[in-house]
Amino acid sequence: MDMLPVDTEAFWHHDMEAHRDNCFYEDAPQVALGIRMSNECVYAELGEEGDPWGQEPRDRRIDLNKRYSDKAETIVGRRLLPEELPYDDEMFPPIRRIGEVFGGTYEQGVKTGEWLHSPIETPRELEKMLDDVDRTDLREFMLPKNWESEKIRIFETYGKKPPLMRGIRGPVTLAMSIYGNENLIFLYYDAPNLFARFSETIGRVVLEMGKVMDTEAGYSPDHVPPGFSFADDECALLTPEMYEVFGYPILKNVFDYYSPEPGDRRYQHSDSAMGHIVPILGRLKLTGCNFGPTVLVNDIRPHMPRTRIDGCLAPFTFMNNNTDDIIEEVRRDCEMIKATGTKGLNLRTAGSINNGSLLTSMHTVMWAILEYGRY
């Protein structure tokens, strides 16, 4: 089947304008395109074997990305994936992560991605774990023994400072990975004080871990780079009343510290059916959001009038590569945003872009934006 006609050079020129002012540029000619594909997509596109969620040797990753971008250039008019990657000796030694602070273990599955596991199942075990966390020196816990020497070596050799911590997976997803989905829900009813304490401890640890990495990167508490984001798929499992007690205070406190100014990044990703907590999230004045494919522009915009909406194309629609279905969903989103009389739609998948999603589908989205997304 022939691809739909798109003047890619003109498209990308107008897309650059569409992204101005966080996609709210008054004179933007069209809906912005947020899709840039992902490393996961190289395997199906190129007919190569590999684990989309696994690690590739540096040379093979560069080769895959270059060949993918060669193809992307002919189909969508842009090279999409990074073709220069750091060498192993440029990489900082891994620090312990927030799930480990709370007694969990990260496990990388074969073609299943990463999972956080925990043995904690009872309120007594949870309370003991929180007591342990309260006594933990987070800097000492997080940083490996060779941290100082490697930090000095990497800076002197490459001029690189340690990365900042400006996002976590959670807080509800973190808590449910540590304690279990049903267990956390029951805790709200059975032990409300412990439920609230779990939330308060997560919020404190997020800030303290962030501050540790700020210091390691050479920033003083009064001059830290702003912005923070949360990826919290499991927030959909809490009622609004539960989320108000557990999730909202964490986001508010972290944003108050790291994103105090109107333009500072305040971001929430939740590729799940979490429309029932959108009104609560609206009070946080998010600068960007990426919600599940059932949470559409019409559900979001009344509560978030100045939030950039990254969505709402269903990832499985995009991955199935059916031209008509993709056009139908893009048309829906474009018509919804225009009907609100606002801008701020950055058309992306409502969740991850998975292996199997083809460049021709991205091309189809570009055509649909030109057809239905012109302001």
C-alpha cells in the first residue's frame, strides 16, 4: 500500500512552530507531533532479533540506530534515534534506587522489561521496613564504594557531572510494587495511620534522594535545576479518596520544592484508566501529562487548561499499523483540541511506543495532523 502524501520538509518546519510555548504558541499552524519512536522499534522495523527491553553492546546499538535512522529519513524526513553513545568508562557507577531503599529488588526479565519485587506482605513487615528506612543514611546507602574516585575520574576525563534525579516510577506504583496492589488498598481501611505514614516516608525519601544527587552534581540547595516527573501507572487502582491521602501529597511536596515557578516541569505519566483522579492532578498545575488511551482531551482539558497533553493515540493502535484506525484516533484528538478553543496538544501515544510500531505509522500520523490538525 502506498503511503499517504506528506511534504515532510514543510511538516517539520511547521512542527517546530507548533512546539513553541510548551505547544501553546498562539500562532501555531498545526497540532504538534510528539512521536519520535524509540530504541525498542528497531527490531521489527529492520527484521532483527533482539530484546526490546534488554541491553545491547554499544557498537550493535549504534549500528541498529543508524540503519533505523537511514530508513526513517526516507519515510518521515528525520533521523530519530541517537547515533553517538557514551563509552562504558564514561558511565557513572549505578546508585541504589528508591525501590531498594524500601526493601525491594529490581529484576530485568528477558523480553519482559524490568520489575520491582519485594517480600513485604503484612502491616507488621511494612512498619518494620519503614522504621529501617527512617534510620537509613540515604547518601551512604545510595552511593557505591567507588563513587568518589569514579566521580573525580569521569569529571577530569570527560567533564561530566553526576546525573540529577528528576523523576521516579511511583509513588503509587512504587508502593504497590513493594507492598502489593490489594494490600495497599486494604491498608487504607485497616490501618489508615500506616497508610499515611507510608506515603509520608516515600515523599521524604524522594526529596532526600534528589538532594543527595543535587549535591553530588555540585549544586547548592538554593540553586538547583528545576523540574520533576512521575510515572505512575498503578495510580488508577486507587479511588480519588485514597489518592488524595497517598499520592497527591507526595507530588505536591516534590513539585513545591523542585518546580516552584509556573514554567518549571511538573509532569505525570500514567498509561492507565486513571480519569477519576484527573481532577485531583489538575490542582497541581502540571505543565505536561501523558495518560492512558481512555483518558482523552475532553477528559483532561477542563481540569488542566494550561497543561500540555501528550496523547492520546492508543499504543496498540499505533503498533497494529492499521492506517484507518490511526487516522480515526488522530482525527478524534485533533477535533477535540480544536473544539476547546485552546492549543497544547502534543500528539503522542498514550503510553510507550512498543516494538512492532512501524515508521509508516508515524508517517500516517503526520498525514492525519495535516488533514485534521491544522488550527
